[in-house]
Amino acid sequence: MQSADDNVVTDLPRFRPGSDKPFIVGLSILSGTYAVIIVAMIVADIAYVDADSMLSALRSKEIQYSIGLSLLSCSLSTLLSLWVAIPLGYLTSRFDFPGKRLLDTVLDIPIVLPPLVIGISLLALFNFAPFSWTSQWVVFEIPAVIIAQFMVACAFAARAMRISFDQIPTRYEKVALTLGCNRGKAFWLVVMPQAKRGILAAGTLAWARSLGEFGPILVFAGSTRMRTEVLPTSVYLEMQAGNLKGMLAISLIMILAAAAVLVTSRLMGMKRLAP
Amino acid sequence: MISVEKLQVRQGEFSLSDISLKLPEGEYGVIVGRSGCGKTTLLEAVCGLRPIDGGRICLGSEDVTTLKPGERGVGYVPQDGALFPHLSVARQLAFALVLRKAEPKHIQERVEELAERLGVSHLLDRMPDSLSGGERQRVALGRALSIRPRYLCLDEPLSALDEETHDEIYDLLVQTVKGTGVTVLHITHNKREVENLADVVFRMADNELSCER
């Protein structure tokens, strides 16, 4: 029979697990390199653009139109995205229903599909009724810009909202239901106030996605100056004209807009942009 | 009386079947059993928070099986109180009365009365994140009592508290609930709570519920 003493190891040297340094240094080098490259890219943009080309870009009527349309379309597509993403996120977070997994998969399509294909698919969709009834006012017009931005931004916003609702325990709704709420009231009075940050995160994500949207807009809304030209379209048009400095100046405007979004989201207490 | 007859609940791989329980009016019933045996499911079914696949639930003489939770007149306190994080203590206590569109004067009187009874009068303007564990449970109990329920369902209301606070809330339960005519179903793992609070003990094990007095 084994005695308790057999388990006591006395003659082995003290075990040393080894230093943590190589692991920590490895983590720091890999993470640091990526962060440095991100910052270096932006510094390179700034270094390349001189004040003259920045000013001439800002003075150009086309660019002013493009900035205006970008701000307007991104804001509208963000509102539309939240309008759909909040109920969609809540539905998929709280309810089990037949076809839920299928719906989940369908919602991933705009995220995984190549952006250009979304544009082509929208173009195809507007050949069929009832969409075709409106296509003369939509396709290659401003509404096409907003729809193209919405189709991608909404998928990201819906994911963000789903995660945000998942993080709010159902206990609050349960208590609210016993106190006399119906499901709708429990949602408005108890869940929505707690989802404020999630809504802000989803909105910021949708806005940033919309701002950078290019492929679907190019295909579905075209790249007509002073009509469907948004900032990424301007970069593309400047590049086609061989105006590298103009292209970088516009990119810088987009970097500033993105930075403004990041700073605003941090100021409003969000820890990170994407969930 | 809380009466559950042949309750059946299926949810994924978990199921309860043929669970029956009778708790006479005004008595304090404690449900004990291992984690995961279905105590919370049973309690939530009584509150109307869990869809059931079969059986009948009666509160008093009324069959409430198909009634919504808010129509059953059951006060519910979950494990950590689940105070609404965006509402002050006063608004937590007033929540159900505001929903019922009660007169502002009546709401204020009721909130003050509850706050005094539960010893939270000095906390009325505070937000939940600035309250201690014991204070939260007091407010949660007050919020559940605000609708003057005839039935109270408590899901391990004392389990997250340290020993001293546990005793304090335990005394409060004895004072405010026991002997007031409210019929209580209380889930716990604590032997002392079973010994001192329970008029009836329901033991849940292997999908069966036994009753001891």
C-alpha cells in the first residue's frame, strides 16, 4: 500500500517555470509593429500632402459637394441601419424561432460578400418589381449611394446590437414583466436605456463603414461628378486623373472624419469601436 | 394558495415533467435542491416567465396558466436583485405604480412608506451602482412589494450577500414578509433559511418534488 509520505518529493531540485520575458517581449513586438505601421501610414499621408494641395482640394466645388454628400449619406444610412439593426439585434438576441440560424447566416452575407458583388446584386435587384418601379429615381442617383451604404453598414450594426443585447441579462426584463410591463414596454423602459452605449457603438460602426464604402457605390450609384460623388469616389476619380496629391488630400479628409468618429466615441465612454 | 399541477417544461435538453406543488395561502414555502435541478424553472413558471408545455398553475382560486406575468400579481426578486441600472431607488420603487398610471401623490406616499419599511429612506436619490449588496436587495424587495402582491417569488435572494448582510436581510424578510399574509416561494441552498423561514420545504431531485412540513 502507498503511504502518504510517498507523495512528498524531497530530493528534486526546486522547479523553476522559466522567465516570462520572451513571451511578453514577443507579444509586444508583434502588437507594436502593427500599431507603428498604422501610425506610419497616416504620418506618410500627412507628409506627402502639402498645404497647397490640401487647400485646393478643399476649395474645389466637386470636393465640397463630395464631402457634403458623404456626410449626408453616411448619416442617413446610419439612421436607417440603426432603425433596422436595433429590432433585428433584439429579435436574434432574445427570441428562439424556426429559421433563426438561417436568418443569422443571411445576416452574415453582406459582411462576407465582396463589396463589388453587393453593388452588382443591388443593380440586378432593381431590375425586378417592385424595386424596378423606383429604379429611375434610385439607380445611379443619390438614393443608390444611401442604399449601397446601408446594405453593408446595417449588417455590421445588427451584429453590434446583437452582442450589446446579449450582454444585458434577461433578468431585468423578467422583473419588468412581473411588475406589469408587456414585452414592448420592457424593451423601451428597461432594455433600451441600458443599450445606449451599444447603440452608439453600432451607429459609429455603421457611419465609419458607410464613409469608406466604395465598390457597391461605384457599381450601383456610378461615379458622376457633382451627383453621386462621395469621398471614396473622389479619391478614385483623382487617381484616374493622375492627381496623386489631390487623391491624398481627400484621403486625409477621410482620415480626419474617421479620427473625429473615434474621438467622439471615446469621449462618449465607448471602450472600443467594434464589439 | 399557490398550486402547480403536473407541470411540464421542455427547453433544449432540459425538461421538467409532472411536477406538482401546493402551498397554502399565507405560508412560506422554501424550494431546495441541487443546482440545475429546475428550481428556477419552476419559480419562473409560477411567475409566468417561462412558457410551459403542460399542466396548470393556480394562484388562489384563479387559473393563471395562460395569464401574462404582469397579470398574475406575483412579486419577483431574482438572485442579485436585478435593479434597473438607469433608475434611482425612488424610481425603482415607483416603477410598477407609474406603469399603472397611479396618482403622483399616491405613488409618492407608497414609495415613502416602502422606503421606510425597508430602511432605505436615505437612499431614495441614489443609483443602484452606489448601493451595497444588502441595500440592493432591500430595494429589490421593496420594488416587488410595491404592487402589494399576494404572492412573492424569491430566487436565492440572500445568496450573493456576505454573512453580516445576509443576517440583516434575513431579519428583514422575517419582519416584512413572514406572517403578513403574503404567500412566499423562496429558493435557497442555505440550511438556516430552510430551518427558520420555511413552513413547507419542497425538495427537488431527479425531476421529482417532495414536500416536508
